[in-house]
Amino acid sequence: MVSAVIEGLGVPWPAELLLTTTGAQYEGFLAAIVIGGAFAIAYTAGATVQYLIGRFFAHLLDRWVEPRTLAKLDRVFAKHGQFAVLWMRPVPALGNLLSIPAGMMRMHIGKFVLYTLLGIWPWAVATTYLGTLAGGVLGPYVRLLPYMAGGIVVITLASGIRALYLRRK
């Protein structure tokens, strides 16, 4: 579940791949509900860290977040209110960036946690369930999936580190 916390922190991370490969090792919808629930709780913990950063360090964030991105998220909050946290969680890129603006806007932390949990859980269950369905098709190759997912995670991390290194040069 470390990957869920990392995803919740807003780090680009292949959570979809990890959930489907985890799901492929189990059978049934109940397994998807449990795995998705555990993912949602861990994700919410990571997102709450971002929320707290936005709440208490808003004045320092101008250095790290592009003004264009913050302006876009501010428009989303202005148009849809706090429910944006609920329904935009599964949206790639934007869903992971909602936590900081929610903290900056001093959204009630209880609502934030509830909306984040309810927003990410159905996505996590569906993604995991797709993995359980794929596991039935892949049969004997299922045991190789964690190694393949691990390889992709290593490649993702190496690419990110390389990009940061090149950016600093």
C-alpha cells in the first residue's frame, strides 16, 4: 500500500498497473472491494499530507506549482465547489493535484477526507476488479505480473530521477 500513499502524495506513479496486477492474483469482486478499500485508505492518507501542506504552507507553494496549474484548479473549485474533490479524484493528473488547493481554500478536513475516500474507492475497486478478470485469462502468467509491475516501477523512478537531474543541469 506504499504505492497508494505515493500516488496520494501526487507523485506520478503507475497505480493502475499495480492495482490490476494485484487484482490478477485474486479472484472475485469481494477481493477487489477489499484491495480497493485498502488502496483508498492509503491514498487518502497521502492526499491528506498534501492537503495539510496546502493549508499550512500556502505562501511557499508558488515556487513549486505552476501558476497556470493553480489557476486551473481554482477555476474548478470556483465552478464545482468542494465536490470537485469527490468527483475529480479518478481524473488523471488533476485528481492528484486537488489536495493542495483544497487545503489552501481551508476546506473542512473531515469533508476532505470523506470526499477523497469516496472519490477514489470506486476507481480503485474497478481497476482491481479488471485485474481479477485479467487474472482468469492470463492463468499461468499471473505469477510473473508482480515482477513486470516492479520493473515498470523501477523504470518510472529511474526516468523521474533522470528528468530531475537533466532539469537541474
